[in-house]
Amino acid sequence: MNSTGLQVSNLSISFGGLCAVKDFNLDLPPLSLKGLIGPNGAGKTTAFNLITGVYTPDSGTMTLSGKSITGKAPDQIARAGIIRTFQNIRLFKELSVLDNVLVAMHMRKPYGFLAGILRTRNFEVKEKELIEKGQKILEFMGLGNRQHDISSSLSYGDQRRLEIARALATEPTVLLLDEPAAGLNSREKVDLMNKISEIRHQFQVGILLIDHDMKMIMGISEHITVLDHGEIIATGTPQQIQSNPKVIEAYLGVA
């Protein structure tokens, strides 16, 4: 793995003359775990959309493992190794839990199109390997006993876990989590916080996390970037961010 990880330099984008994100910078080394916070409308999800190719930046550059991904399409960026989850869960709700994971795994399927059509011996062997790998991911995420259930039958918290499992199945080098704790109760948040900390070492990924739960962000992030009105107003350790006057005013509010 290249030691440079994900590097984002001066990304900017405007919509209808309104600047949504201005000069966004991020350095996410391999295996790092960083947070991105800010009030509603600060530009956090827009930044995610820029990094994942949903939006094409007006200016700025991005590199992953030293290679430019600026202006690439979402599928190209995903294949390069950057995968995200969404604030609003986007599972294939009529498919089983395991099939949701297998769909994601086929982005890197170890056999060709013709082998899949003809169902060759190699296809059968590789499909079995994929299934076993998918089962291990689900087991890691605490969903091993639900693999044959329809995903829509899962509790909200388990659907959140499944979405992360599906993302991990693509073998990312960078994982972007957009409010993974949204809608979870206190116990589920603690469990998820511990699981996210385990993920980066178990799956060898760098993680960028958006969440409004300050306890979660401060509890697991090594470094935090704060956005307000599309601009970075602070960066630093959780301790530095908690005491930063600009953050207190823009994000936490002032008395």
C-alpha cells in the first residue's frame, strides 16, 4: 500500500453562483481515522460527494496512493479504492443480507464474464470463495446469523451495520462513513464506535467519518476537520477542537 493515502487539495465547487465548498483540504494516510464535522449545511456531504466523484470540482486536485483521481467518475473512484456509505440507508432491501454483500464483492470478481455465463469450474470455485468471504465480513459485523434474512427485515441498527459490511466487501483502501450512527440508540452507538475502531486494522483502511454525535466523533477520531459555510475553520486533535473558539461559536453555539 502506498504510504501517501488520500490527499485532497483546495477542492471547491459552486452551485448557481453559491460556493458550497471552498478550498477543502484533507490528508488521510493509510489506517488513519479522521472526523469531519460542522453544523447542518456546512458542506460535509458535499465534500464527500466531491471525493467520491458524484460532483466534479470546479477546482482543486485529489490523489489516491499517489495517482490522480480528480474528475474521475464515481465507478472509477470506487474501483480505485474509495467507498462510502450514506446518511440515508441504501440497501437492496428485497435481497438477502448475504446477497447485498455479494453484489458489492462482484466489483472485484476473480473471473471473467464468459466464465460466469458458462458457469465454468473456475466460476464455481471462485463463487464459493466469495460467499465464504462475505460470510466472514457479516460475522465480523455481527450479522453472521442473519445472512439468509431479507435485508428489509433487519432492525435499523443492523441495516446500518449491513451497509458498512457491503462497503467493506468492495475491498476499499479508504472508507467514507456519512453519519453511520444516525438513528441509533446509545447502546448501538457505543457498539458501532468500537466496531469502527476495529475496522481500520482488520480491513486495512483509512476512515473519514461524518457524524453529529460529538461524543462518538471525539471518542474515536485521531484528527478532526471542521467546516462552516463550506470553508474549513479548524483542524486538530479532538482536544484542540473542543476548545477552539471558532468551533464553539459555529458548531456548538455560544451562550
